[in-house]
Amino acid sequence: MSRDVAVVAFAQTKHTGEDAGLTEVELLAPVITEIKQATGLNRFGFTCSGSLDYLAGAPFSFVSALDTVGAWPPISESHVEMDGAWALYEAWARLRHGDVDTALVYGFGKSTQGSLRELMTLQLDPYYLAPLGPDQVSLAALQARAFLDAGHKEDDLRAVAARSRAAGRANPYALDLPDPADEGYEVAPLRPHDCAPITDGAAAVVLAAGDRARELSERPAWIRGIDHRIEAHSLGARDLSRSESAALAAERAGARDVEVAELHAQFSHEELMLREAIGLADGVRVNPSGGPLAANPVMATGLIRIGEAASWIHRGEARRTLGHAASGPCLQHNLVCVLEA
């Protein structure tokens, strides 16, 4: 049995760029409360979360986060050690089976607790690349250089950063960041404003299937296509000037004729690469929320992109939107979700 599934509710924290002294449970609790109130549901047919133990510095940190959901009486629950967007994918697949009608999906992370740049080195190939110790920004700069050498300009990157920061200042959930200044390189060709800020935050989404979605929302954002693809682990085996996995995921998800696209671009060049890979038309509004360059709560950022895209449909301001999530170094793994009124 295969059923239509929709995003019926979305909530997120007011993200912060410094440690507010909250535990992950305290960070997540208001979001779960808000989304329960928005839907009128206290229990869900399925619950799935995305988080990272290395951020929390503790094993099985997602277990304590279940205190915010309530695990008694027993619930059907799962977890991915990835961005919450992949938890949404698992929940979507579960709802398509037909044995449950609703699913709660959430992601959370506190990047202020350690050095995110160095932490992300642990995701690299443990035999050849990780021992060299390249950090996240250095690898992104390597890709940015390949992208610029393929015919783009640094001014294009600055334009992306300026637009994202301006949009972020209008978004009550994002960080209040100044316009890009004439700064030196963080790692050439990337300047500090080309890199997503360190951010703490959380987000949650409720999915519902069929008639249940229509009961819970006046304007459900139906998932018309969703797909994710991954490229080779070795950076030397990939063409870093483009994203083949994003292009393939977009093709399989049916990413055509969208009005708004929320892209999980943690560096300014990534937005331009993703625009090309997904095939977005010039008139598409890209990251009107400010995107990751305005707030980047790791393990929730991709889920927020889908939630923000769904919100345009919930408000009746768009009929077809796109949410994108990325994982791994240099856009290694890409997920595309197409939503429709």
C-alpha cells in the first residue's frame, strides 16, 4: 500500500550563535511543545530523530532527548546519526507502508560546544584522508577553487552571502549578522562571510498521510517527490566543480517548476553549484529564509530547509517548493524533497 504523505506542521528554535547554557533536552523541549500544540497531537504513530553524538560529547545522546517527546506508554521510535532531513525520509517511508498515519521528526545540535571544523574531519575516509587532518572549511575551499576555476567569480560568492545575511535579518529565527565586509580570507578563496556561522538550534516537523493530513492542516504540503544520492568517499574520485549526486536526486524527485527552493548550502559557492545541479530557473526564490549562511544548527539545518519550503505552502504563498539537505564533505550526499499544495 502506498499513500500520499504531507508536511502538516513545522517549528524551530530561535537559533543562537553562542552557548545559551541549555542542554539538548532544554533546547528541544519548546519546539516539541509548539508542534504538539499546532497539531493537537500528543502522540504520534512513529517518531524519528536526527542528531550527532560527537556534538553532544556523549554516546546515545538521542535517548535523553526522548524525554521531551515522552516515551511512556511505549512509542515506535527510530534515530539516524545524520541531519533530521534523513529522519524525515525514514518517516516518509514508514508512513507509505500504511500501518501508521502520523510521524514526528526532529533534529537538534549544539555546535558551540566544540570545534566544528575539526570535528567534521572525523567523517572523512579513515585510511587516506582523515590522517591528513583537513578541516571542513579547508575542504570547502578546495571545492570553491575548483568551482571558480570552472568560470565563476569571487564577486558571485559575495553576492550570495550578502543576500543570505539580509534575508536572515528579516527572519526571526536566524542570527542577526552584518553585511559582508572587506575581510581577509578564512581559507582562500572563502572569506568568513562565505561560511555558515556556528549555531545552536533544533527543529521539528510533523508528517501525516492521506485524509489524516487534511484533518491536521488546511493546506498540507504534499511530498510529490523525494530522493537522495551519494557520491564517492574519496574526493580525488569526484569532479569537485559540480554536484552529480544533487543533479541525480533532483531528477529522480521531479524538481521542476518550483517557485521557492531552500538549499542546504553551508558555503556560498555551494548555493551556486546546487542551483546549476538542480536546474533552478532564474525566477526561483532561493533561500528566502537566509539559509544556512544565516543560521546553521548542525543536524537540524537540512530539516529546516524542508520545513521552510513547506511553510510557503502552509501560508498559501506558493504551490510548488523544494527543500534540499546535504551531508558529507563537499556536498557528497544530497537529498531533494519536492512539495506541492
